[in-house]
Amino acid sequence: MIRYFLVLLFTPFFTVSAQSAWPSQTWTQAASLTSVMDAFGVLDLSGLHWNPDLNRLYLVQGSGRVRVLQLNTVNNTFTQIGNKSIDGGPEGITQVDFAANEFYTIAENAYEIRRYSNTASFSSITELKHWNLLAAPSPMTDTGNDGPEGIAFIPDSALSSIGFVSQLTGTAYTSVKGMGGLLFIAHQDGGYIWVFDVNPNVNNDFVYVGKYKTNRIESCDLSFDRTTGMLYILHNVPGNNRLEVTDLATSMVNGALKFNVVSEYFLPTPASNDNIEGFAITPKCPSESNTVKVFLCRDVESNESATVQQDVLRWFSPFVADGNCENLSTGNLTIDENPSIFPNPGVEQTSITFAKASYKNIKIYNSLGQQITEKNTIDTTLVINTDNWKSGIYLFQISENGKTFSRKFIKT
């Protein structure tokens, strides 16, 4: 999306939630990452995605390019490991499986979701599949340059935990097409979030789940924290950029479903160009003592100053993120009932230890949100063999006496 808005003075920031400052830094105080990509600047930067397993930041340029920045956690610096051209119009980017060499984009002008694979070195990128959102069963219409801009994958485990409701049926909905979750699309026109259940292996095979109101009239990027169940919605409004946070719960407002607002923040306004189009966040959990980081990018054009072109991506830290590490549960167990998982991370097996003997149901989901196994026990200890599991992050949902508690487990 191309938009110009001249800011003559730096606009103070404020929030409408408990956050004391955005995000405890102004735009100029945050770390600038533009030169990591190109010392001469970057144009048309429009969408961001953070991969927490690999510590990578994915970026797309609307002119048709994807970049990947790798974080070195030892010296806390980034290097660019990917820089390739792709089909035109990518405005948002996400991943379904953090461990896979692939990603999804939303192409604004083509109104398409696209799936790409890449080599490990990003030397080659190939389009695998695509889904036309102007075709049935989607009721989306062509609104020109005010089209879909942001994309995020939300796994079934998070959807079922909150009881996510289909706008079409009014009942709880999780995926049936094999992706293990749903794709959420941020749209400029009206600020709606459109939701689709996509078959990842068949072109144009999808279910339209619905469109949902947000707190603003324009939405341009999405980021979902799988550890808290919070969806972050970026609103790109001249002089009034906002970040909305929702837990995916909805309410009926004027005959339409609207996401409940957990928090809303007023974004910092960088000088000369406030066209902020991309947002990404690192996970809050498993440890709330970890420093949460966020990334913002802005879309600038070739006729803007070199100073602006060389300042399009900022890295903010710390950020006091919404939600908590048990947010994906449907109830709250007391401290005495909290189960422990050891060892975690684990290799061949892990044990869940409970405070008392009673009937418990344990469902285990992989990073795609797919349930991989289910166990029942009445004992105080349950040993689970993880030898055949792929390396990655798993979610244990433990139900006892009508309550459910979620724990993250890492297989190494």
C-alpha cells in the first residue's frame, strides 16, 4: 500500500492500556536494522514474521521480494541470510511449521494466498500452491489497492482453547482441510480480519470461515503469539497508527462478530513518514522473565529522502506483552495441582508429575496445532515416550476435574 503523510513534528506516544510506553522506546531509540539488509536503504517493505524456533525475521517487499534476517543470540546481532525475488504484490508473510523450509504470503493486488518452499540457504524459492480469494466460496471483492495486506496462521489448539466461532455457522470451528489451523487475513477495506481454512496441498481448495470486525477501519498486518493465544492487529491510519490485541474471543456488534479488544496501543511516529505496515513479536512464554521484542517496518518509496529509505526497520526491546503463559488453557488449576514436566527439553522420554492421584486426560499437539496423541492416567506420574517425535515445540493440554492446564514441551 502506498501512502504519504508528512509529519512536521515528532508526535508523542501514548497507550490506552497498562503499557507505560511503546514499547518502552521511541522509534529513534529502537535499534535500526535497515543497514543489515542494504546500507543504501530498502523500498516497499510491508510485512514481517518472526520464527521463534530458528530466531529468524522474515520480511516481504510489495515490489516482489522476501528477505530473511538471522539473529545471533550470542552477540545479539542480525545478519541477512536470504534475499530473493518472488511473485509480485506480497504484503504479508507467515509460517505454519516453524521447522519447515517454507512460508505463506498474501498478495494484495492479486488477492492470493501463496505457499512457497525454499532451500535451506535461501538460494532458491519456489511457489508451490495458491488460493484466489476473489473466487468462490470467498465473498471477498476487488477493492483495488485497498486489499488484503496481513496474514497469520493460528493453530487449532489455540482456536479450540478460546472456542473460536465461525461467522457463518455461529458455532465453534477448527480446521478440516488438513493445515491444522486457520489462516487469518488483515484487510485494508473496513479493517476486517478474513478467516480461511486452506487445503495446503491443493490450489484454490479452501473453506471461507468468516470476516470479523476489528477496532479500526484499516488493518495491514498480523502477528500471533502461540504461547499466549494473543493476536496482534496492526492498523495503518495516517497520524494514528494503532496496534490492537485480541484473544480471539468475539462479541456480536451491530449484527456482526467483532474481536474483543484486550489492549490497544498508539504507535510511535517516525519523522517524515509514518506509513508503518509491518509488525512482528517474539513469544512471551515459556518464561515470562524472557525479554519480549517487537519489530516495526514502514513502507517508503523511491522519491523519498535517502535518510528515510535507510530507516525502515526498527527493533524494539523490551515489550510488556499481553496474555500469560497459561493463556491457552480453558480453566485455572491451583498451584498444588500444577503438573511439572521433566526433563524439559527432553530427548527420548519425559515425565509429567501431578500433586495427587486422580483421573486426568492429556492431549498433545505439535507446532502445527495438530493433535498427535492422547493419554489418560489416574497416577501421580505419567511417562511419555518422545523418541520418535520430531524436534520442536509441543503443547500438553492436561484436563482434570473439568479444568485444563497447558504446558509447553521442547523435544531436542
